[in-house]
Amino acid sequence: KINSLAPEWNEKFQVCYMTDPTPQMLEDNEEVNGAPVLIIHSRDLSPNASVLLNTSVSVISLFFTFVFAISTFGQNETVMQRLMAANDSANYDLTWFNQLVTPFLFSIGFTQACHEIAHLVVAKKENFKITPPTVLPLIALPYMSFQNRIKTSPKNLRDLFNFAAAGPAVGMVVSFAFLLTGLQLTLTMDPTEVQYAPSVPVGFLQLSSLGGNIVDYILGGGNGIILSQDPNTPVVLHPLAIGGFASLMINALDTIPVAGTDGGRMSQALLGRPGHVAFSGVVYGALVLYTIFTGNRDVFLTYLFVTSFTQKDLEIPARNEVDQADLSQAAIALIMWCTAILILTPVN
């Protein structure tokens, strides 16, 4: 109706039906999230971010990804000797080494592409726009996540939930597929392939209870033969298995319900803004305490630091934030969060 009466106004502004976002909502004893109100705001909700800054962060993160890929060959004496010989003879034709690294890069790249395509498909279907992703860094993994922002409001919180859940759900499925495929290929590698194969330390596999136990079960029979070894012991794996393992943890991190992550969007769609702020604060605080008192800082220390700067903002308003996500979506969120806990809990 507004569009028919004042099309020019409708191009610049939009009306959102949402719970009271002002401090007065705390005085409402009948409505936990505040009374429903109509909010008029600018239609352009594009985040104010420096293109140069986002590009620089992405370049640094991709550089760390290549460093991680190369580091998986650090314990391979055959590869390292051949690289040093090439350097001493000024032979810079490293086609053979690029072929060794490519399967790992393909596995994490393809998994992340599936994650982003799932986001894009939902956004296209529900008719809202998103920004290009910014790659966020993480020291213990190739990168932390691909951060994208919503530019125009989703119709309701159900659409927001579908958008948020689609990426990490698809990413986890593809990661599992690469991990299992890579482990099967590890079992069938011939002596030459083993000689040039990458490896990761047992300590890296111990970062994930679910991923580490899958590796231990398929390669070691499930008796803890691999995971019980010294954390510095290298474990030879097919590069697809390493890529699948790393991608599994990356997608699990994106599922944590903190602020503006995909997990945070899921939480906001289920609990509303006030509920999500409280829940997100509890989760963030629990991760801080867990990191301090358990000493498991490999992943979460950098994650908490980067998140505090890049994922601190809530998502833009949906046009209808009063009607929250349904029970089926709550069940999906519970399954994804439980899976993420199993993935991100380290092996004792």
C-alpha cells in the first residue's frame, strides 16, 4: 500500500515490525522481548566497511592458508630435501610441489565455495542481498571463516535462519565427505605416494574429538593407537583428508552462536534480539573461561580475539522480527550446535 501511495518514499525507507529495541522494553513485564512496534528506517543498510581493509584482511588470511598448506609437508624429509636442492641450484620450477599442494587447496576451496553458494541460493530465493565475503584469519587453521553481511532486510526471522544455517550445514556435509574420502585414499596410497604425502601432528588431530576419533577409527582401528601418541608425532594423511578435517573445524567455528556469526544469526532468529544478546554473552564468556582454565588456546584464543573485532554486531533488522523461527528450525539448530561441540571439543 505504501508503495502504491508513495513509491519514492518506499525506495528510500522501509517499515520493520519488531520488538521494542529501546531501554523501555526492560520495564515490560508481559513481553519478554518487548512489545511489538513499527520502526521506520533507511532501506540502505549496507555495512560501513573499508574495501581496502577488508581486502587486506582477506589477502593476509589467504596467505596464512598457503602457509598452512605448505607446512603440512614440513615433516616430509623427501619433499624438504628436494625443495632445498631446488633452492641451492636456483631451479624455481616447482610444478611438482604445486601438484602436491593442489588437492588440499581444492578440498578447502571447494568446501567453502559450497558454503557460500548455499548462502547465496537462500538469499536469492528470499530476495535479499549480501556483501562479498571477507576472509578472517586464524593461526591454528587455514583461516577462521568467510564473513559476509546482509545488505537488505530479509522478510522474517525464518528466512534469516535458513540463510544462516544453510552455509555451515552444507559445509559440514562436504567436509565430512572430503575427510572420509581422503582417509580411504590414505589407506590405498602406494609407497611413492606415501613418500611425498603431507602429514599433520597428532596434536592437530587432537583439536577435534569427532574428527580425531574418525581418523583414529579408520586408520588405527579405533583403539586410540593414533590419538594416544605424542602430540608432535606426524601422521601421514592424504591431502583431501587434511582439507576435510580443517574445513570441518572451520564450519563448526562458524556455527558457534556468538554475535554476528552464522550461529549467531540462528540464535537471533530463534530467541529474538534480547534473547540472543544474553545467550551470545553466556557463550562468549564460557569460551573465555574454557580457554583460560583448560589451556586449550590453539583455536579459541585467536577465535575470541578476531571475533571481538569482526563479529560483534548483530544482524540488520528483518522486516518482521516478531514472528520467530519455528520448532523444526530449533531442532536443526540444536543438531548443528551439538555437532559443532563434538567437532570443537579437543581430545583429552
